[in-house]
Amino acid sequence: MNRDDDWPNSRASETPMSGGDLVLPVSALNRAIANVLERAFPLAWIAGEVSNFTRAASGHWYFSIKDASAQIRCVMFRGRAQYADFTPREGDRIEVRALVAMYEPRGELQLNVEQVRRTGQGRLFEAFLKLKQQLESEGLFDAQRKRALPTHPRAIGVVTSLAAAALRDVVTTLVRRAPHVPVIVYPAPVQGADSAQRLREMVERAGRRDEVDVLIVCRGGGSIEDLWSFNDEALARAIASSPIPVVSGVGHETDFTIADFAADVRAPTPTGAAELASPQRALLVRELGHHHAQLARALERGIERRAQQIDWLARRLVSPAERLARQRQQLDQWATRLARAARGTTQHARARFALLDMRWRRQRPDLAAEIARIAQARARLTQSFERAHERRLACVRELRARAELLSPRRTLERGYAAVLDAKGHAVRDPRALERGRRVTVHLADGSADIGITDVQPRLDTEF
């Protein structure tokens, strides 16, 4: 590489010195470094874990990628970012296709990303998902175990660092909304080696001391490494088992930690957690005034009702003599009504008895008339039976005469004969008569067995 080619060609940027040395402005030096980097490092794929991801209002993406021993800043402009298949998140392991460049105004080395693809979710994020799945399967995040926050807390506890900006935001919000509610701070570091243990100890201490009605666990935003203390399993179990309702306000609205899922209520920011945990004093004063007006109106109406009741009772208050006279008059009226009612009941019963007696007499049967009616019916039945018997006898005699006319004996009496063979079958065909056979001939006055000696068949049908 020719070193002279890397310097700017414009002579206007050079500043000659008395000794003849060339002096470059910072902007020219940064531009030269950028040119060297662009020529020395072509477009390449770089792998790493996402950290400090930010989407600017302009649509550009700013983040860092890192490995176990180093990290580098990256920028992906909106024209490239809008074609990405996904939006990287904290802890995602990705591969970027980028150019090594220099951000000249600040002299910072960065990668200008043209393409991004997913290669994994990163070690920290994988651990986060594994712990989240484990605790969720144990029911630690069930909605049924979440407790409602008290409407009017007597005191509010805050677990965070004394040096955290989140504490100032929370206290400012609580003072503005509910200056009458005392605030107790349980100090603990929010990041570092033993921060998760200290946070857990403060949550447990607040539960043992039982001096607050709601507990806020909070800190400001940061990368997944900065918020990792709030992904501790022991801290999550301490929050879930706390006898005090817990509000989690860790990071920004896009940040999620295990503590958020274990808490009874999750707020997007520490300020939001303070707003959820505290009642608004102005609303309380307004509500108190409304209740005071309602109570005054109810008291006034009650006094008016009692005054009317006293007037009514005063009108009912009479002397004992007048009261006895009224009761005696009322007793006489009741005696008159009772006697009238007794007479009316007796008369009504007698009239009803007379009516029933008349109906019974009208419905009582006449035995003589009924006996005569039965005798007439019996005579008609006997006559009807005799006429039917005579009709059936006449019919039988007619059928007998018809049967006599159709009897074979009547046919024999007219001069006919019936010829039967030895088996008793009637002989109808002359060819069935053979010589030597015997037949039986039935006549009108008897029958005779005849032996056939000669047969002359005649096939004509004339009689």
C-alpha cells in the first residue's frame, strides 16, 4: 500500500509549518483513515451478539455486536433496515454483512451494515428463555396468583440503588401524586456481581418488616447485561412469594425481565410503576369532596324525614280518655259487624240447604215408573227375539229344500245311476270299463255289484 495515496490530495487541507513538516486537520486525518479502511476491508460477514440496540426516529438502527473479548458499534440505515426479515433484540446472535468504516465527525470505528441474518439467540437470551420456561411451567407466572394493588396504600416501598436515576423519578412521581404517603427505600445495587442477591435480600426484608402496603422493584434502562440482575431465579422466587404486592418497573417499555413476569404488576418504566402504586392526590381530594357532598345531602334528607316523622307522631298522640272512647266506639262497630255477619251466614246456609233439597227431590227416581218402563222393554225384547227366531227357522227350511234339490239321490230318482270302480272312484270314461272287472252301480232304490263280461265303448255324446 502506498502511504502517500492515503493522504488527501487537496492542498487546501495542508498547513505548512516553518520547519517544512506537513500538518493535517483532524477531519482530513479521519477521512484518510476511512479511505484506508474501505480499501483494506472489503464487504464481509461478521458474527456477534447484539447489545444496546436502538431504533432511531429516522428509522436507522444503532447497536453493537460483541463476542467474549471485544465489541464494535454498528449502524444500519433505514434504506437497508426496512428490508430486514426481523428486528434484532438484546442478546440475539446475528451475522451482519458490513463494511468497516469510520464515523468521521467523532472519529469512531463502526460497521456500516447492509444485511443482517439470525444465527442464534445469544447466550444470555437463551438463558433468559430457559429460566422463563422453567418458572412458567412451575406456575410462578400464573395470572391466578397475581394480587391486586391496594387502592389506598399506607406506605410504599422502593427497592433500587440510592444512586439510580430511577429512584429520583419514582420519588418525584410519588411526591407529585401522593405527598401524604410515606416512602421507604430498601437500597440495593441494581447491577454488578452480587446485585441479584442484594435485591433478593431487600425484597425479603420488606416482606418481613411488613411496613409498606406495596413494593416497587425498579431500575433504569440498559443493555441485557445491565438488566441481568433482574433475571435471577432466586430474585424471581422472592418476588413471587412476597407477602406484599410487587410492582416491577425495570428498564424501558421494550425491556422484559424475569422479575417482570414474577411481579404482580409490570410497569413499562420506573415512573409508570410509581403511578400504578400510588393514588393521585388530586383525584382523592376530588373524590373526597364528592363523598362529602353526598354525605351532607343524605344527612339533610335524613333530618327532614325525621322531622316529618315527629310531626306525624305528634298528630297521633291523644289523651287516654279520648283513646278509650275511640276504642269503645270501634269495639261497638266490630260487634255490630259480627252480629250482621253471623245472621247473614245463617240465612245464606238455609237458602243453600233449601236449594239443595229441591234439587235432590227433583233428581230422586220414581220406582213405579221405572218398573213399568222395564216391563215394557222386556215385552219388546221378547217379541223381537221371537220374530228373529221365526225368521231364522224359515231360512233353515229354505236352505234344506235347496239342499234336497241338489242331492245326488234326487238325480238317481229321475232314472240315473252312479258307477263306481273297485276303489270307490266314479267311472266317467267308458274306456275305463274292462272285461272281467267288477263295478258297483248305485240306483234310486239301492245298489248292485256287476261283473263286466263285454264292453262296447261308444264315443258319441248323445244320450
